[in-house]
Amino acid sequence: MDAISPPSIKERPIIFSAPMVRAILEGRKTQTRRIVSLRPNKQGLKLVPELLQQMGVGAACPYGKPGDRLWVREAFRPLDIDITPMEGPPRVLKGAGLEFRSDFPDSVAGEGWKPSIYMPRWASRILLEIVGVRVERLQDISEADCDAEGFGGKFPPNAFPEFSGLSGWDGSDTIEECFGSLWDHINGKGAWKANPWVWVIEFKRVLAA
């Protein structure tokens, strides 16, 4: 069972796909990369990744800083729903029994699965503590970092069987090239080639005492 953060610790939600959730649960995934938004913030200020890289990210990362926590949103379906509302969709009962799509690798979209974005805090079963944050160009990822992203020293088809049909995952590409193929699959064709600035968030799983 995962812990609940003390009130003094800041928590934020973060979405992971079913294969990535499984990698976290198996202890293979301790990093995630998220694209740095270069849009101005509410104060009209624009992030300058090159300066962040040189000076440190400080409190600039929207996902938090070391010591902050992330509760994972993942696709799920309730075993119990509130069927009393006369209008609108049934509500998920707080504390209802749940199933998680990552526990059913052969499942497909539909089948009652609710998208990750709709998972409430109480339903989350995974809590992560941020242990490091940095910014870098996407293509600067190392083989060790690919392992930390979930490959875990395995060749990609064994690490993520859902993606084994991707180009180069038959053994013809390096692990970095396989990561690039997966990045394109998730973020759209050409996303790897664009080589964006990314937040590199290192984390560990927090378990109840």
C-alpha cells in the first residue's frame, strides 16, 4: 500500500500510461521526461532552458522539486458506481473497489476503462517522491537513462511488449534509438527529431510504513 503525504509536503498529479505504470510497479522505471513548455507564464515570463541547465532548475519545474511528491493517475475502472443520480453519468463511489488497466496487459480501450485524467486522488495507488530534476535536450539521453526510463537492461520488446512492433525494436537499433521510436509513438511522428528541451524527473516510490 502506498503512503499518504504529510500536509507539509506538496503533491501534484502526473499521468502515466499502463505500460509505464507496470514498469514503475516492477521497479524498472525511476525517470520520466516531459517536454518543457516555452510559452510565457502568467507574469509574461518565458523559461530559458539553457539558463536553467547552467544555473539549476530551482522551483521552475511545474512537476515540483526534490522532496515534493507525485501521485500517479492511470486508466482504471470502478467495481462499484453510484447509480442513483437522475441526470448525468454514474459517479464513482469514493472508496469503491477498482481495477487498473496496467494489471490487464491484453485489455483494449473501452471495456469500461476510464482515462487516466479522470482518476481522483483517493483512487491513486502509486505515490512517487522526486529525488532529482534537471533540463536537457531529449536526444542527450544515455543508455543508463534509457534503463531508468523503464527498459531496465532488457531489450525493448521484453520491457514493453505492447510496443514491440515499433520500427527498430527487432534488434536493429540501439536502445537510445528504440527510446526515440517509442517517444515518436507517444508524442507524434517527428517528436524525437525535433529534439525538444525536456524536464528529466528522477523519482522513487513511496510506500506506507
